[in-house]
Amino acid sequence: MNEKADGRESILRGIRVLDGGMASELEYQGANIDGPLWSAHVLEDAPEKVVAVHRAYIEAGADCIETASYQVSRIGYAEFGLAPERADAALLKAVELARAAAAEFPDRRVVVAASLGPYGAALHNGAEYHGNYDCSFAELVAFHRERIRVLAGASDYQSPDLLAFETLPSLEEARAIGEALAPWPEVTAWFSFTCRDAQHVAHGELLSDCAAVVARFPQTVAIGVNCTQPALIPALIAELRKATDNPVVVYPNSGEGWDATARHWTGSSDAEEFGAMAKEWFAAAAQIVGGCCRTRPAHIREVAAVVADCPSPSTNAKPA
Ligand SMILES: [Zn+2]
């Protein structure tokens, strides 16, 4: 990792605006993201499109960007006959592309977070949204550890500033990641959960319980919620605040919902509405706000405008 352990707390200092969705934005860039291993194809065949998405988010005001590696894993690649080395290389390539985009903005400090999805994301069956995995705790630890090993050993331009463990559905998976991280106390990470209501993560545990557990890991620099309905965010920030004084990061979905029967998106993805909600989230003491599924640079521009309107925000906010 680029920062020493003693610099860990400073990595997110002053950082307020995270980027938005990667997959849908790649589609707008003309990338083919059909199929479960879309990031493998895009990282290898159209890296300039990944850079273009990063660039669009930095231009929109993001001061933290996430790599295009959410579902990159050895297990996921093996399922499609791809060698483990190819998954490892894709993780590093994703960081390299984010660094390349950030380097285009020499006057800005842009933090690069390695996006690491949960085990369910590697299964390609939506299991991350309930967290009922057919695997042992040891297998979960091994799954996460192999990716951590690759990124912790990366040098310079392939090394992320932090690991973003995200869309975590359960307390068990959070515990498994803590175990997986144990050999690398110097690594920096955030933990972000996907929630099914105003109090509970997707698998059913209390978000506050999950936050209390991950707050004890030496690697943790922020705790949050992503891939969740935006309407739930104020209540979920309050749940996090009950359990931890770690900086809070929230990056919910756009506000649209997938109607599985009618097979189309419903609800609003209005960027201005998203900005109005972001104002509430900052007011509720979220330090960093971004977007997950179906959010676009327009959403992030609105979030950045909220920050610009509040020039002296409470960074590393702690509960009053
Ligand atoms: Zn999402």
C-alpha cells in the first residue's frame, strides 16, 4: 500500500466525494458488459473506456475513485476457465487504470480505492443480496485473502490507497474479511454493507453490530453502506453512528428499483434529487458520499456541489 500504517488515518482526511456506478457508465461508453465477467473483458480489451469513466467522475468532482474490479476473483475466473494469474493481473490492472486517470489531474488529490465485492459477487447469482452462501467460514477467508495478498504486495502505480470491501451482506463475511486481513495490519480498508431495511444488513444482522465488529480491525478507516435504497440512508447513518466514530461513507443506488416481474427499472434516478438527499446525508454526519448502481457523473456533480456549498465540513466527523 502507498501509505504507511501511521499515515492510515490521514488517507481519507478532506475526502468527501466518491464516484458513482462503473458498470452502467461503461455501457454508456460503448463497452460490452454482457456476461458475468464483464470487467475481465473490459479491463483487457477496452482499458481506455475504464479510464474514461474514471476521468468523467473526477471531472464531476470525485476525490475518491473505485477501481473496476468489483467481481474480479480467482473463483469467478475459474468458473469460466480463466487462469488464476489472469484474475490477479486484472486486480492490478484495474488499479493502474485508476491511477492513470488520477494522474491526469495533477492539481487534485484523488484517492484510489480497490473495489472488492463480496463472495456472492463472484458466484454471479445475486447471492450478495441475501448472503446465504453455501461455503464454510474458512473458504470465505481464503476467498478474500487471495485478493488482499495480490493488492498488498503491489508496488507503486498498481498499489491502491485503500481496499474497499463493499456490498457486504452479512456479519459473517465481515468477520471473514477481518480474519483474511490479519497478516497485513498495515493495509488500509473500508467496509460497506448492503442493507435491506433501515436497521439490518441484507442477511439480517443489525448494521450497528456489523459496524462495531469491523471498527475493531486495525485496517479500518471508514465504515458505510452501499448498494441500498437511498431513502434508507439517513436511518442507516444513525445506526452506524451508534456503533462507531469511524468516518462514515455512503454510496446508495440511484433511487430506481428493478421490477423483476416487468423486467424494467422503476422510480427516479434524478441527479438533482440525489444531490438534495446527499445534503441530508452530509448533515447526518456522513463524511463521504458517492453512488452505487445506476448513478452517473451527473449525480456525483450534484454531490460535489453540496460540498462546495458547505466549505468547512466536519471531516472525520464524530458524533456530537
Ligand atoms: Zn449497487
